[in-house]
Amino acid sequence: MTNKHWSNMEFFLNDYLNYYEIVKMEDGIDHVDEFFMDWFKRKAMWSTPASYKQNITSLKKFYAYMNEKGLVSKQEYETLLQIIRDHKEIWLDVIEAYNTPDDDYF
């Protein structure tokens, strides 16, 4: 993993999964949609469609490795991939809209 992937995962695991309550890494898959729909855009000043895509890649790589090491099941990893397939375009639309003020704002 590159330094950027490590940084992305550190942010997800240590900041997000412990923000409201402590969530174990293996349960983080169940929180990915909330992370991208709401939390990340509000807490990360650098949130853009590009940073979303980069974080999605980081999550896939990290949880693939956790699956390889037996820390998450193949089914849990497949669930993550399905969540990403089902929601990625929605997440990207949400962050694009969030970063594009509408004319009524001004």
C-alpha cells in the first residue's frame, strides 16, 4: 500500500470508526455508506470526487488484505464490493453537489 492508502485507511479506521462510538475494523464494512454519504464530506476539507475514488480504492485494497489474512470473511469482503458497486455513483454525485454551490446560495 502506498502512503496515501495508509493515510486514507488511518482516517477511516481511527477517525471515522471511533468518532461516535468505537467500531471494530471488521465491522467497518457496515459503515462505508454512511462514511461516504455524510461524514467524509463534512469532516475532510479535501473531499472531492477524486478523493472519494482514492478512498474507495484504499478500502478495497485494505479489506482484500484483511480477507487474505483471515480477519474478514470472503462474504464480508464481497459485501463491501457490492456496497461500492451499488453506491459509488451516488456518493460521487453527492460530493460533486456538495462542492458545487448552487446559484441561490450567493
